[in-house]
Amino acid sequence: MTNNVAAQLKRGISRQFSTGSLRRSLSKHITRQSSLLDTRRSNNFRFSFGRQSSLDPIRRSTAPVTDDELSVPENLDSTMQLLFMACRGDTKGVEDLLNEGIDVNSIDLDGRTALHIAACEGHVEVARFLLTRNANIDARDRWGSTAAADAKYYGHVEVYNILKARGAKVPKTSRRTPMAVANPREVPEYELNPLELQVRKADGITKGTYQLAKWNGTKVSVKILDKNSYLDPESINAFKHELTLLEKVRHPNVVQFVGAVTQNLPMMIVSEYHPKGDLGSYIQKKGRLSPSKALRFALDIARGMNYLHECKPDPIIHCDLKPKNILLDSGGQLKVAGFGMITLSKISPDKAKMTQPGALIDPSNFYVAPEVYNDQIFDRSVDAYSFGLILYEMIEGVQPFHPKPPEEAVKLMCLEGKRPPLKVKARSCPPELKELIEECWDAEAVVRPTFSEIIVRLDRIVANCSKQGWWKDTFKLPWK
């Protein structure tokens, strides 16, 4: 069978497929697939034979192809062999490959199957045969196109009628979303096929919050935009704002963006899933953390926040940094999440103000800086304030002014300028750490250190305490 396929490929017809141009065209796409936890096989080339999807922004020529125009690529994997035979219209070649055990619904990097290709090329017999072998009649490629849509676009009436008679669905192109583009070329690179997402229906989960889902078999977190929000400009702008920020950040201590659905309803934002939950739940379960563990966690948070603050050309101010927005990955590392949820009005390169004063500020949020709480102009130091309170909670094991009600504690801090006392024993909390906490939550923004300074000071504290033997578990992993 292998020799037969090789011989057929040497005699076969294909469009120009030089490895140099292939490498250039694939580099960006393959990099993205890798960064998005793509579960497809990495050795699948992008299919470049014959016509392409009817929704492909860079469609191939529809002119007839002659043997003289073609050079056959070597070392095709099994999926590409199947797609090549479908493109040739070689029913026997397709049959031989399927008999060898190749999955009839194998896909390339663009999610295209042999049935897609046969439909594009108008190969009636290949299409008929693939249907007898249970080809997925409604499979969609990365542009959302089906075999029936491709057959219709390229005018292959017989193939189209066969597919329609089998119940094939043609995607509706009239379904518009607030972020729909007029030209397929403009479909963003992060766009995901909604059919690849399986959202778990769970009690207590509401639209507008992140919830567990599966994308191509991988667990992810999905935020679904409420249908009632599509007519609300503010909700759409907030969605776009969050998406814009998530799209451009990549750091080990910042939650990873997977992709989004913006061309179909409902619109969604997809990010990585963290089965170990958030820092707030961790502290609630564990109570007071050892200083070494608190320092390791603090460094994770500080590194993630420093990255956000140093983003060019505009720093990302979190404004809602709190334990619930800090996630633990499977390796015990912390990742900052929840940024981009609050839209800000830029006053200057370094100054901002809330776009909707008080609209998104929780009155029971311990960690909100006084400037934000009082609807004043603020800068990046508001996140340092929140960081100081998080560090306090890790060291003390309780929230500020416990057991006072949250609303009362927030007023004490934001309106009266009071700060909770550090009750932990001095030998368990290095004086340098206490000093850092107090500087971070200082009422004067100018006193608060930047996160680049915080990282340096935390590293120094870790080194000094290890050297002086402050604690025995300095080198223990933080999740143990």
C-alpha cells in the first residue's frame, strides 16, 4: 500500500507546494496553535492542494490545473495523503487509505476533512464514497465552512444536492454579532470554532462569569456574554476591552488566553483552566501561610503584576487585584487573572479614572485602594495597595479587621485611613516584610513601591531569611 501511494503521489496532480513557502505561511499559525494548547497533531500540514474553504480569506485560484504546473510534496502524513487523494478525485486511492485505518474524518490544521476537499473540487464519486464510510457531513473548518457550503460556493450542484439530501446544513452567513466582520480576511487570528467548545451546565453559574468547559478535549474556562448584553454598548465595549488586553499578554504568572468566539452567538472569551482554584479559597482552607510560602506566592503575584504594569505602549492597571483573581495552576504556581474587567478613562499616560464610578466596585472588596473607592484619579500604585493587603492576609491567615463585616472594614481603610494590625509573632515575620506591607498600603500613592521594586525586595528578604535560618521550610514547594 505504501509503495502504491508513493507511486500515485509521484503521478498525482497538486498545486504548487514548495516547502519554503509552506514554512513561511505556516510559521505564524503553528506558533499560535502551540500557544493555545491545540490538541491536533503537530505534523499535519496546512492543506494547500486545489481549492480552499469558501470562507478562506486567502482562497486558492479556481482555474483548472495541469500536470505541468505541479510538484508533489514528499513525506506526507496519513491525513495529507487522504486529502491529496480526495483532491485528485481518486476514489480508489481514498478507499485504499481508509482500509489501511486512516480516519475518514482526519483534519488538517484548518480543520478540513477529505469531504471538504471533494466538495470544493466537485468530485462526486469521492464524496459519495466518503459518505458511505460515515464521513461527518456537518464538520466545520476553522472558518466555519461545511462541505455543503463549499460545494455551493464553487457551483458543484451535484455534490451539493447529494449532501443536502443526506441532511447537510449550510451555515447561515446572515447571523451577525456586534463584532462581526464584513470581510473574512478580517476574522481575528484568535477566533475559535464554537462547535469545538463544550460548556458544562452547572448550578450557580451565570453568564458573564468564567465557567468550566472543554475545547477539543482540553479543560478551559469560558466567559459567555449574556444575550441581553448584545444591545448594550457598554457591555460590548467592556467585552472588547477585556478581550484586547487578554489577547496581548503572555507571561508565566498571568492567566493564559486561549481564544474567543466573536463571529457567532453567544460571544465568548476562553482562557486556561486552573483545577486547584484561587488563592482566596486556598487561604480559607489552609489558614495562615508560612512566611516562606507567603513569600513564594508573593513573588509569583509581583512578577505577573510587574509584567502587566510594564506592558507597552500602555500599562495595564488591574484595579481589582484580590485573592479570588489569583489562580493556582497544577504545578502550584500563581497566575494573575481578572484584569480587563474594569474599563478606565485615561487621564494621562500614567493616570486614569473609573469610566463608570462605583458601577463595578464591590463595597465589600477589602483590597480596593482608597483612590478607586473614592472615585479619584489614580495610577498603577492602586495595585500595590491591593498587593499589600493580600500579603497581609497570607501572613495573618484572616482578612483585614476580622471578624468585622467586610463593608465596615473597607470604610475603616478607605475613609478613615486605618490599617489592620500585624498580630503574627515577630520571629515568624521578618521586619523587612512587615515594612514592605506597610509601604504597599500607605495612604499616599507616592510612597508605595513599584512591582519591580517589590520583586527586588522580596528576593532580598528570601535570601536574608534563608541565610539567617529564619525558617526550615524555605525550600519546600508552596503547594505542599
